[in-house]
Amino acid sequence: MVDLAQLKQDLDWKAVALLDELRENGGQANTTQLKHATGWNSSGIHYRYDKLADAGLITTRKGHTDTDRIPPTVATLTDEGKQAIDDGLIDSFNLDQLTVRDLKEKTEHHDHRFSRLENQMSERDAHYDKRIADLETRMEEIEAALEEIANQSTLDKLFDR
């Protein structure tokens, strides 16, 4: 059984935010994914990995890579981690404990996530704008072809073909 009160004392908001990112990513993510999602550096993420693993909320393992680079660490929610989330750890985390520095970092974290979402939306908008332009071009081609067919039918009737 997970002791939420103890976890709230032992974990900082960044550790809880990592749990939330893991939850959002289907219960598993690697350090690279979490760096992109949070804007934090690897050492800060690995520090939270240790805290979360010590609390039994995640497990970590080395991932794999097809290059010579060191593979990123993969974090996976444990059953206890999932239970803590289901029991409200993320939703009930006490923000009153945060310092001004914490609040600044939290704001920067949300700004980073918002910017990432804005970029994703812009990319999707560009994709759909291109698709719409392609469809409009095809519609014009179809309309021209139909007009040509209609004109040919009119000519055929005039010449009794």
C-alpha cells in the first residue's frame, strides 16, 4: 500500500511532474523523451529517477540504441506508482510548499510544454493547409474535366453523333 502523506513529504514537484509525464506517455518514457517534455537536463531527471525508484514508484533500465551513443535510461511506472497516481498523488500535491524558485521553475516548465504544444499545432496546421490546398487543386481539375465532358456531350448532340 502506498503512503501518500509520506510520498508528498519525500518528493518534490519535479518528481511528481515526472510521474505525470510517465502517466501521459502510457507509463513509460526514456530520458530523452522526458527532457523534451520538461525542458530539464539529464542530471535533474536522473536525480528524480533515483527518488522515484527509492519510493518504489518507478523502475529504470538502460534502453537500446542503434548508434554508438550511450542509450537513454527508460523509466517505467510500477504498480505502486500507478496506484499512487490513481490515489491522487499528482492531483493532490501541495503547491503551498513551493518556494519562489520552485514556482519560477514550474512556470518555465509549463512555458516549455506550452511552446512544444504550439509547435505541434503549427506543424499540424501546415500539414492540413497543404492537404486542403491539394484537395482544392484536385476539385478544380475535376470540375474542368466535367466541364469538358459536358461540352463534348453538347457538341455530340449538335452534330447528332
